[in-house]
Amino acid sequence: MIQKISGFKNKYKLTESSNTRDIIDLCASYEKFRCIICNGKTAMRFKPKSYVTINKNVEDDVFYVNGIF
């Protein structure tokens, strides 16, 4: 399961039960999905990594979706 962080349009938190299908479904909900922005530690949880952009200022287990709703 992926939790939406309130107060932010595109900020999400991975939980212990988050899986690849959750991420695929979330990205598919965006009309123009570009990439996921997260830190290096969180990026290890994403497969494939081709759509991940690393930003060391993002907290662990948190990511942003770069796309337009």
C-alpha cells in the first residue's frame, strides 16, 4: 500500500506492504507520468529503475511523482 501525504499534490510514502503493482497503478493514474523522484535508499525499492530520478534531499521511503494530473 502506498500512502498519499496530505497537503502535497504528488508526495507519497511507501509502507512495509508496498509492492510493484501499487507503484504501477499509481503511475498509470497520471495522465502524463514522467518519473519518480526519491533518494538513493528508496530507489532500491523500485524496479525497473529507469523511471527513477535521485534527489538526496527527499526523506527515506518518500517519493514524488513528476507528472500532470
